[in-house]
Amino acid sequence: MYILVVGLNHKTAKVDLRERFAFSAHELPMALRTLRDMKSIMECVIVSTCNRMELYVVCDQLHTGEYYSKAFLESWFRIPKEEFEPYLYVKENQQAVNHLFHVVSGLDSLVIGETQILGQVRTAFLTAQGEGTTGTIFNMLFKQAITLGKRVHTETEIGQNAVSVSYAAVELGKKMFESFEDKTILLIGAGEMGELTAKHFHAAGATRVIVLNRTLEKAQEIASRFKGEARSFDQLADSLQEADIVVSSTGAKEPILTKENVEPVLRNRRSPLFFIDIAVPRDIDPAVHDLDQVFLYDIDDLHGIVDANLSLREQEAKKVAVWIEEETKEFQEWLQMLGVVPLITALREKALAVQEETMARIERKLPDLTEREKRVLRKQTKSIVNQLLRDPIVRIKELAATSKRDEAFDLFVQIFALEEQLEEKQEKPAASSTLVKSFSNPTLVDGKVSISS
Amino acid sequence: MFAERWLYDFLIYLYALSLLFSFSDLLYPNPRSRYLSNALLVGVWLIQSTSFIFEMFSIWSVSIQVDALFIYSWALVTFTLVINGLYRRMDLFAFCSNLIGFTVLAFHLFFARDLSMEYTKLLLSELGFVHISFSILSYAAFSLSSICSALYLMNNYLLKKKKWNKFLMRLPSLDRLQIFSRYLVLIGTPLLCVAMILGFIWIYQLIGRLFWYDLKIWASFLVLVVYGFVLYQWVANRWNGRRLAWWNTLAFLSILLNVVISGTHVSFHHWF
């Protein structure tokens, strides 16, 4: 059994190609069923976001799985393979698992540590599960991946700090104000960046927005977006009295706010006054920052915060990378154990059958046994069986994690003569679309753990 | 005796572990450490409260082992648990107040355990009991208020210097720190005022005018004046920001002076 990921993302393909490979939510179930019905593919999950399109598949042959995954993309999107093949990446087995863990942790995202992707992968998995295109392997893998993603976001600060200038301003504001709910934003000028910053404050809870601009019409246009109030530029001093957060982005050549303008405002204030100067040349005299309870941050300061946050995210990413390695190893071990389960089940069933047969013989030869004596005998014979089996089971589990796994499984089947038990399992009707493989390659033999597709 | 010692040692270990996890969470934010620290602190509070209740029941017959420092530490833990439970991002505040609470408790358990006779006598009087409990609660409120002001100064310094780092991220907002420090002073000042009036009445009945010779009374008066001044400047002269925070932080020295005077045995208030 092989795990494969075939896809493209923001690193390998530009948006004009990515947009042609987007699965819409309503056509995804159909796409999943179509992909699952392709030759060699037994389980599949499709992750489709604005930054990536990835097919996760479990297949019985690597080459065939890869071929039919690409063929599916070609036929579904009606784009010749030659056009998109150079932008595709294909990762196999351990690499594919590792890649999925990177994706859910946000380490493969455009902005390291973003949290949205975790929800998107979760939705993709649940959709696939709902369509019945996942089985034992992907049920385990995606649950493990989602748990890892949650852990990354709760136990690290990877996604907690702003990585854009406008969000950085909001984050700074949170260090001054407990809440923005009763705060007034004063937006000076009609710059795009200023408006975006005001928009973030508004989204963070600020209810009142005052817009000042030299052209009143423009101020009114912007104010209407926030259900705010537009004022002419000569009302600057009055507006300053009402403001808690001032965002300035005019095209003025000289500072429009100086220490002398701001000082009188502070006499009646109890809470801090936060100035964000996004304009270049700057609108606010840097000396304003020296006043008590006043904090002035310009565009460079905000960029500095973004850089610090990015490097913090990178530090956290190193921690997450170690977890990913551990999780990948854990999954590999689980996967390897998966092959040994049918053998152990067969051995146990055979041993218990022998025990039951022996008990029946004893009961025939000693008909006077009381119920209590029979119980004791049954318990003791089972105990002998369990003790005898304990070591071989432990050893075969250990061998399952080594490179000599296949030889060990063959030997195990031969020594304990399990061919008959495994054949019986093979002959059972495939009521649950159980994938059954030859026991000559016991890793693929289906036993208690069915690999449904 | 052994059982009692064992319980006190257990309490100290529990408190130390809580502090350790809290410190680890400050350095490397981790919900498990935070959870463990809080759970252990709840454990500390439960043991303290249980000891406190048991001692209250035996007040009338057995000598008291719970003294003022013990109750002060209990009050700090209680305030911290309430504030930490109600507000987010108060980890640093909780750590600072627990550090003081732990130091005081450790001091009480290892050095000041034989000083309770006079305190017992005092507690036997209802007037004395109200005087002591109000005083301790006011000291706890003042201590927490000063912690908030110290954190305010740190936050203000980092924002002024534009030093965006993990420490700043852990600090509560200036607004919250300012409000907490003000309201804690607002709670503490009338409590201490009432406690001192009751104390005067009670001690006057016992020893007459001689109580003026006790340094501790003057030190308590200093606490009242200093925090009263802070409160007055905030309300009447609308002081706020850095200036008020500095005053409020330095006001904590008056509480430390109180502890020193109590420890020098020059006062009849040996217990605090």
C-alpha cells in the first residue's frame, strides 16, 4: 500500500494556473468518487484552496497511482497533461505524510503559521469521509494530522502575531486598550493603507470612526464604509479631542500634528492616545511620542514589528518541525503494524481453536467433571496458549518495524502454518468492499483491519 | 506536630511547583504548564483555606498557627485566582503576585511560626479580629495594585522604546493595568482606614494612650497616607499615566517598611 500526494501550490504554480485547478464545493463529492474509481486508487482526499490543490491517494502501485492521479486531473479539468505536469509535485509515502503534516501546521503556507489551512484540510477530509472515499489509512492519517495541527496552534505562538502592517497596528493597540468597543478612530487622509488600518480596527470592535480629509466628498465616501462621520480638515483639533486611535495617511509635505497640537488634548484624557503615521513624508512630528500616555508608531516601526513577528514564527516553526518528524515516524510505525495484525489474528484464532478442541476432548474423556472443574481447566489451557504466544507476537511486532519485515512475515506464516487461516479470510465474501491481497505478501493481507476503498 | 509540619511542607512544595510551571509558561508559552500552574495554585488555596477554617474553629481553645502573614498570602492567592480566572493575559500579574505570596508564606512557615500568642489574644477579641482581617485585606489590595503599576511601567517603557518582544506580548494592556491599580487602591484605602480606627479603639481600651509609642502604628499610618495621596491625586488632580504608576509602585515600599518593623520586635504587632 502506498500513500501519494500529487498537487500544486503557490510555490510551484502561479495564480493563473492555480485558478484553473480549483474544485468548487458542490463538485467536490463527484470529483472524489471519480478519483476513487480510477484504477489502482483505493482511498482519496482532495484539498483545494486558493493557494493549493492536492490529491492525497492510497494506491496499490506507486507508478500507476501517480499516472491515474494525473489522468484524473487531465480529464476533470480538460487541460492537457503537458501544460500542468511541470508545475506538479509528487511525494510518496513518508514524504507525502510529512508534507501533509507540514500543510496542516501552516508551515507550507504562504504566510507561515496561518490557521485557515487546518480548517480547510479538516473540511476536505470530512467531505471525503462522507463520500466514503477514505478508509483505514486515511482515517488514521488525517485524524493524526488534524490533531497535530490543533496542537501546533494551541501549544505554540506560530499563528498568533500579526504579519501585516495594518494588523500589527491593531496588535499594538491591544497593548494599550483593553477593548476597542468604546474607542473612536480618527482617520486623517484618504490613503489606501490608512483606510485598511482603520478597517481592521473597526473589525476588531471599534464602533466610531471619524474621517477627515481635505476633500469632504472623499471623506464622506470613506466614512460611509464604516457608518462613520465625515468632517472637513479644519475640524482637526476638535476631532483630536474625541479620538483614541489616530490613523494618518495624508500626502502633506509638512507634519500636520505637532507636540503643541497634541498636548492640550491630554489634559482631559485618562486613557492612552495611539497615533499611527502611515504617511511618507510623515504627518506627525516624532516629538509627540515623548508625551506621557501618547504612543506614536510610523510605517517603519510597524514594519519592524512585522519582521519581529515573522522571525518569531520561524523560531516556532523549528519547534513544530521536530514534532512533525516524530509524528511521521509514529505514523510509519502504525502503518507497519497494520500488516502484522492479520497474522496475529490468524495465529490467535488457530491457537484458540486448538484449545477449544482439546477442551472438548477432555470433556468427552472425563464426563464427570463439574462445571467448576471445567472452568478451571478452560482458564488454565487458555493461559498456556497466551503464554506461548506472547513472545512470538512481541517479536513479530518488532520485526514489522524493520526492513526485513516481508521475509519475517513469510517465515511467521510458514512456521505457524497460517496459510489456511489466511486463505479462509480471503474467501470471505467482500461484503464491505474489503481489499484482500495474497498472503504471499502479508503486509497487504486484510485481517481484522480492513482497508476499504 | 509531624502531621502539621508535613502539611506545611507539602503546601510549600505545591506553591513552589505552581510558581515553577507559571515561570516555565512565561518563558515558553504552553497551555499544559499554565493549566498545571493554575491547578496547583487552586490546590494551595484549598489547603490554605482548609487550614484557615480549621484554625478558626479551634480559635477559642487551641493556640493559633495561622498568623497574619499566612492570611496575607491566602488573600493574595485568592485575589490572583479570581483576577486570573476572570481576565485573559494576566499570567505575568499572577506570577508576580504569587512570587510575593510564596515568599511571605515561606517566611511564615519557616521563620515566623512561634509568634502567634499575641496574635491569638488579639483575635480573641471581635474588634481585634475585624481590625486584623481588614488590615490584611487592604495590604493585599495595595500589594496587587503596586504590582499592576509596576507592570504598567514596564509595558509603557517597552511601548515607548518600541521594543516589540515576547515579554511585551505577555503583558496586559495599559488600560487594564491602570484600572486594576486604581480600583485596588480604592478598595484598600477605606479598608485600612476602618481597620486603623477599629485598632485605635481596641488598643486604647487595652493600654490607654501608650500605643502611640508603637512604631508599627506610625508605619501603618504611613501606608494610609501614601496610598491616600495616590488616590487623592488620581481623583482630585486627575493624575494618571506614568507619574501615578511610579507613585503607586513606590508606595509598596511603605508596606515593606511595615513588614520590617514587625520583624524587628520593636512593636507589639510582631505578627505583621
